[in-house]
Amino acid sequence: MALVYTEEQQLLRDSAREFLAERSPVSAFRELRDSGNKDGFSRQVWEEMTELGWAGIAIPEEYGGLDFGYVGAGVIFQEMGRTLCPSPLFASAILGAALINRSGNASQKQALLPQIAAGERIVASAIEESGHHAPENTSLVAERTDTGYRLSGSKCHVLDGHVADTLIVLARTSGDPGDRQGLTMLLLDAEAKGLAHRHHAMVDGRNADHIELTGVMVAETSILGQVGAAMDLLEPVLDLGQCILAAELLGIAQEAFERTIGYLKERKQFGVPIGSFQALQHRAAILFGEIELVKSAVLKALQAADEASPQLPYLASVAKAKASSVARETTNESIQMHGGIGMTDEFDIGFFIKRARVAEHTFGDSSYHVDRLARLKGY
């Protein structure tokens, strides 16, 4: 497939850009952060997003979604990266919806997906237990009982878990931490007895949740997919998440680069714009070329997601690794080229480097995905 957007995808990009520029500019993010908003996002903007159909962008039409595909979702997240727009869209409409749609039974899908698509239910995935992405190291225990399962343990970095109505918890039903087999996903009410939340602000100004489960009881009907085989169901969905995060990182890099080019044209030294200095021109030219490479890698990965290509694991890691490293380099250079003012909180460019770091480390940074690529290639 050619690495170009369809007319419909281009129209979606233009409408998303216009909406986000008006309703969720960087100044709105700053206001949310400074006000100490515990949700971490604007409920009003979230409602408007759902009215546009964004919460159902990748959900089948039979469940009230648009079924527009992951290239379309990537277009939206690329624009969200440009304005640093915070929302539960990634946690709920991408990860949560995909896990339920791909692993849930008919009754689970019918009960949950229409509500997710309508923005009436927020779903968060509790996967991580440490600062490094390693779901197979799960030690949270799901002990079999006469009526279902008893959950005991903890999860960290649960994206938007503090505002979720439903949690998808990865738990160990057999085996030891590090074993790929023996992991099971369970649906859990976010207000279940024995479940404690401790949300915290991350360096990028957004919120995540740390949850403690002490003898939390769930019914047999709460199992999502097959008992003991969660990794086979989870990994393809994480690949989708990597593609979307790569798209957001691309948007962050593009916006940081364009803002920096604008600054180079305005800032003067020795009576001339600093953009006339050859050393800075060379650095900008390198960034431009790297961002163009990311565009191709991200679009190819998103197309593979829509086509359910067997190459998706490889392409998703290529996109996440490349987008992570280029967003890191671009935001670093942006701060450098802005000079002292780039280090101040009063100037917006610093927000981009913080968000880029968190997005990079979510579900594995560039080093993780380079290693994964080597493993996928048999090294």
C-alpha cells in the first residue's frame, strides 16, 4: 500500500487540527496543570471529542463505533501530540476497546463497547508492576475460589486509572513471575471492595494511577479471553498501542521542530536572525530528515494494523523505536536552540520534551523496542 493518506483521512486530520487548535491548545494544557485538575483533562473537551466520534474511531459499527481504522486514529493522535491534548482516548478507546473487542465474549462486547464509543464508560488497563515495561513479570495473583477469583497485589502507571469506570487487570493465575504462560486478564469495577487508588501527577503534567488490590473478589464471568493465555491476546493490542503512541510522538516532534524553526527566524544575534547561522541550519536539516523518516515508519505501521498484517509486531516496534528516538532528539535540540528561555516554565517548548519522555517510556522505550526487533529477527 502506498504511504499516502486517503482523502477521508486527510479530511479527518484537518478537522482534528482545527478542533484541537480551538478547544485544546497548549495554553489549555497549561491551565489544566496550573489549576491542579485531578482528572488531568477537560471533561467538556472529552465530551466534545466523543460527539465527534473519536471514542469510537476503532470500534466496529455494530457496537456504535465508526470503524474508521487505526490510520484514522493515528491521524487524531498526531494532532493531539501537536497541542499536548490530554484525554482518556488512548487508555479507553484504543487499548481498552481493542482488548474487549478482540478478547471479550459476545455479552462483554455488547455491554461495554457501545458505552466506550459513546464516552459513557472509561476503561483503563492495569498491566505494569514496575518502572519498566515487562507484563510477563506480573506477580499480582488471581487465586481461584468457589465463586470466581480473589485478586491480591498491585499495579502501577495505570493510565487514566483514577478516572476509569472499569479496569482490565493482568493477573497471574499460575506459574511464576517471568513466565509467559499463566497470565489472565480480568474485568474489574474500579470501585470494587478491597481496591485502593493512589493517583499521581507525572512529569508531563498528566495523571496515572497506582492501585492496590487486597482480596478483591471477581466473578468467573469477569475473565477476558482465556485463562492463562493473556499474553497471546495482550501483545497484539500492545502493538496497536505502540503505533498510536508513535503517531503522538511524531506530532510532538513536528510541533517542536516547527516552533523552533519559527524561533530561529525571529531571534537575532549580532544583528541577524540566528537561523542564518550555518551550524544551526545543519542541525535543523538533520531533524527535518529524521522526522520525514518517522512519518513513513508510523504510517506503514498504522496501515499494517488496519490490514491485520503478520508484520505488525515488527513494524510497530520499528515505528515506536524510531519515533521515540527522533522525538527525544528533536525536543532536546529545540531546548538547545531556544537557549536559556527554553529552560523556563513560562515558555511552552519545555512541555514537549516532558511529554515526549513519558510517551517514549510508555510500554517500552526505544531501547526496549530495538531489543524486541532483534528477538523478532531471531537474534
